[in-house]
Amino acid sequence: MNIDASAQANLRAPLSVGIDTGGTHTDLVLAGDGMLRTLKVPTTPQDLNDGIVDGLMQILAQAGRQPKDVGRFVYASTFVTNLIVEGRERRLGLITTDGFRDVLEIGRASRKPDVYDIQWRPPAPLVPRYLRHTVVERMDHRGQVLVPLDEPTVVAALTRLAEQGVQSISVCLLHAYVNPSHERRIAELAAGLFPDIDLSLSSDVVREFREYERTSTTCINAFIKRPIREHLNSLQQRIRDKGIDAAPFIMQGNGGVCTFESAVRLPVSVTHSGVMGGIVGATALASGCGIQNIITLDMGGTSADVSLVSGGKPVLANRSSVGAHPLIVPTLDMVTIGAGGGSIAWSESGSAMRVGPRSAGSIPGPACYGLGGIQATVTDANLYCGRLNPAYFLGGARPLYPDLAQQAVERLGRDLGISADAAALGIIAIAEAHMANAVKLVSVERGLDPRDFTLVAFGGAGALHAVQLAQALSIEKILIPPAPGNLSAMGLICANVRHDLTRTHVGNLQALDVKAIRGVYDELLAEAGTLLDGDRVDAERRRFMLSADIRYQGQNYDLNLHVSEHDLAHGFEGLAERFHEQHLRVYGYNLSERSLQLVNVRVTATGLNDPSHWPSIAGASAPAGVGEAREVLLADGRRVNAPVYRLATLQPGILLEGPCIVEYPGATLYLAPGWNCRFDQMLNAHLATAQHRDTTSDAASQSPKEREHVQAA
């Protein structure tokens, strides 16, 4: 998609670049001064930076711009997640308090994810037992030293790990989140004895209690520290060699960005980097359309990510996981499933069809890529059903081979004893069922009705499946962005700088010394200011929010509430009242007579970014031109000739009726029978069932300024 409304005089104005690298494709957005260009290129798994730099130079050349014109560079990648999930062998060591060597292996001592599955076995810990060593020391939960650090045991542990070929060590001592002095002394000893070994201290990574999760988080940080440093340093050098002087930023799991330097210091913060840009981008997109409650569906080549946004604010979770390993770092709440365009369909014992979680990736990719893949995938099924144009995939950059897709689908059908049509529709139906279950996880299972939300579908394959997914969930409205395959990259340049800082401070809320708590906040605010200094955020763009995790005495879970200056000046009575009210809203009851307990003190530091928007374009002057008609296999087994439109031929205000297809340069929208869509001033597609199309959809097709004018009138 290419929109350029800028004047010639603005050609040298600073531009923003967002680059999102997934397992199959790398998506790029170039924006600034009314100009917006998008590009999708294949990911280069042998060296991600090859695809990134090649795509960057391509999109700049297409826009007639130079690398020196780039004033903002933001990156996101599944690189970190893949390191963990793929289980690549790395020599990682752990040093912990004597008696706690097996915390990683014991975990929570529960059978997950299914307590009734007697065949379930716990995942292998990130650090094998022979690389886990203990030292003599002990702190209590107040940070008081019970047993001083025995330095000879530290030297022995470090020496043994060095002899075992360890390159990275995680250090997680009991209660170091309160008093980190012993961990810091270990770092001093290690720096003197083995300066080439990387250390990750739990007191630097996560200052929260819960030994298992804290140890796991620190180990993940140590596991990825060297690879992420090498990857980001190489990428930064390569874009500098091309002439880009802007400081590069990377998306974090909390939905904010930070500089590469900050990410190298705390790599665990970018663990979920690759999926957060889509949530941020979808939130900004929907907000521009006056929509506050959305469910996002980001379906790419390898997986599908689902998230829920209520009141225009994504939900932030303080606990998540990567692979089978828990994390306690702030992360936008989402569910990821193995249902992407490259998800492989297979026969289980010749009697049942399964789809995913295995993916064909970008190499060899789906059978229709013609790169050696022979198993049918979701992309092959969509091509077989006529929903994809073999000559216009990725805007024509990658030809598809329908005969290879047909052979793969027919082969699967023979294995199952069904027709090729049934096999193709079955692949699509199963993938969509997986996505429907994921939507229920973030909505129904949390007491929310998905019918109250608008589905925002994007990613290379999201718009292909949005309508049938919405039908399965009785969702009546769908929003598709102007460049569905590049919304995640667009979200990167919409994101603010963000850092979340936490200190565990457990105590009875009513008995706490307010001045002492203010002192903790002051420490966090000073640290947050230093982080924003490192990210080059000007003082007038800085914002700070204080909050606290509170629970009833005896509870294991807590709620996060905003803490105001009034609370810190006059006590926590108002905070206690707000907790009771929120507990009633979330859980349906409260215990107003029960004592309250402060658990964690939190500060969120934000550096505001200049927002980026899809440019508005002129209104419709003529009916949409149909490029061609293509035979499409419908979900009920009928074949019909459906009109096919190119986005470049569409104008705001045009209404399309299903069944039809809209082809974007990096994605395809399939509009099923009984649905229609209208395009607004930014060429967002607003989809609705025919019986629910009303004046609200006409308002949705207006620009935000037009809506404000109508409301004022």
C-alpha cells in the first residue's frame, strides 16, 4: 500500500520506519508528512538482518528517500521467543542459595496444563541440574542477613561453571529482591575471576518475590543475553553503515519501546517483542475510528495472536510465559496459538485431521510456495478454495503454484478418505476453531461477551478468516486496516517509550508507614528518570504513573490500583475503598472486613511519541472497479464466481457486498455471503452483517474530524 500526500518541499522531512520480523515474513512501514508506504518481504532465518536491511533499502528506494531521511527506527522480532521455544542448546549456569538448587525443577509442584492428564510430564528446566550450583548465604524476607555470604563457595561455583564451558550465568539468591548485596558481591567476584562470562542478577532483572518465577525469569534473561546483544549490535551497525543515524528502538513486552542499549541491558523485557506491535497498532487504529472495545486477531504465517482491549487500553499482565517457562515481567495480555498460514494439516491415525501447531515457516513454506514443501497448510487450503490470487501474493512478489496446493490438499484428503474440497474446508474450519477458542480465553472465560467487541483482524492471513471467525462467535462488527499485513509494523511507530519498575514491599496496608512507601516510590522514580535519560526522552514528554498491587490477607492473587499523590500525603484509606470496589467488579464479591496487604509497589515511566496515523484520502468519485471474477469455494461447499477488487481501485465511502474478495499488497480480505463492508477516509474496512448495517456504519466511514463536526452540530 502506497499513499503519498506530501508536498515536494517535504521530501527531506524526518521519516519513521517500523520493521516487524516474524517467522515467515518481515513487514515494513515507512511514514511521515502524509506519506505512508508498506512492504512485506520474506524473513531470512539464516540471518534476520539480511531481510531487514534488504527490505529497508527497498522501501526507501520505492519512496525516493535516502537512509539519512530516517529520524525514527523501531524494530520488533520473534527472535527472542524462538530462541526459547526452539530449545537451542546453550551452556547456561545457575548460582543460587544452598538448599534451592532444584527450584526450577520443582516449579509449582502441580500438573499443568491439565490436572487430569496422568501422562503429562513437566518440561525440562532451562538449566540442567549439573549446571546448577549453590553457595552458602541466607537473607530473610526483610533483607536481614541470617548467614553471611561464604565467598569460597562462590569462587568454587564460578570456577566449576567456567570449567563446564558456561558462557552465561544467572544468579538468583533467596530474598535478593529485598537486599541485593550478596548478589552484587558475586558479580564483583565473577568480574575479577572470569570477566568473559555474562552474569544476570535477579536483583537487576526482577525485584519481586516468588522464587520459582523469579529464578525462571532471571534464567531466561541469562539465556538470551548474549544472542540478543549480538543480534541488535549487528543490526545497529548495519543500518549505520547504510547511512541511518537515528537511535534504533525495539518493542518490549509491555507495549512500549526502548533503545537497543536498554534492551541489551535487560533482554528479558523484549521476550514478547514480536507480537506487541499489533496490539498497539490495533488499539490506535480503532481509537481513530471511535472504537474503544476490540478483540485483536493477528494471524501471520506461523501463529495467531489474540488479545482483548477494553476502554481503549490494552490489558497489562504481570505474569506470562515463554514456551513452558514462566516470566514475571509486565506484558500486554494475549494468547498465542499455532494457527498461521503456514500451519501444517496432518492426519492422525488416518481418522482425524489436525492443523498445527507445526508450521512450514518461510523455508520450505507451504506446498504452493514451490520450495519443496509437500504437506498441506492453511495457505494451501485458501489457495485451493480460490480465496488467494496466485499472481498477486505479497503484491506479486512471490508467485504461488495452485497445482502444488491442490496436490497437497488431495493427498491429505486421500489419507482421510474424503474429497479434496472437504479437506480444504476442513483445514480452514479447524484453524478457525482454534482461533475461536483463543478468543474465548480472553473474553468468555473472563466474564466478557465477545459480542460487545469489534474484531480487528490483521496480519498476512487475518482478513481471510475474520468473517467466519466472527460468525462463530456472533460478533457483528469487524475492522480491517488499510494494510492488514503491516499493522504490527505500524504499531511500532505509534508506540511510546515505556519502562515498568517494581519493588516487592509486603505489609499490612492500614499499618504501613506512608513516608516509607513514598521513599520507595521516590527511588523508583529516580531510576525511571535515568532510564528515560538513556532513551533520550525530553523532559516535557515524560509521564509517570504510580500504582500498587493489593490483596486481602491470605490471598495468593492481587489487584493493581492507581496510587495518587493524595494517597501518599494523607494515607491509604481511599486506596482501600477503591480496592474493595474493584474486587467486587472483578470477582463479584468483596470482604470489606478483611485486612488488606500491600504486595508490590510499581512505577510506569512513559516517553510520549508523536502519533502516526494512516493518511486520509479523497472521497469516492466512481463505483469500485472489479478486476476480475474468481471461482470461490464457500464454507457450505458451493462454488460461486466472486468479484475481486484491488485496494488501489477503491475509494472512501464505497460499499461492497459479499461474497467478494479485496486484494491488498500484503494480505487478502475474504467477505463471505451475508456480509458487507464500507471503506472510511483512511481506507479502513468496516465489516458488518447485512441485517446489522445501519447509520453507525455510515458514521464509521467518516474521518475522525468529520465525526466530531457531526457530533458538534
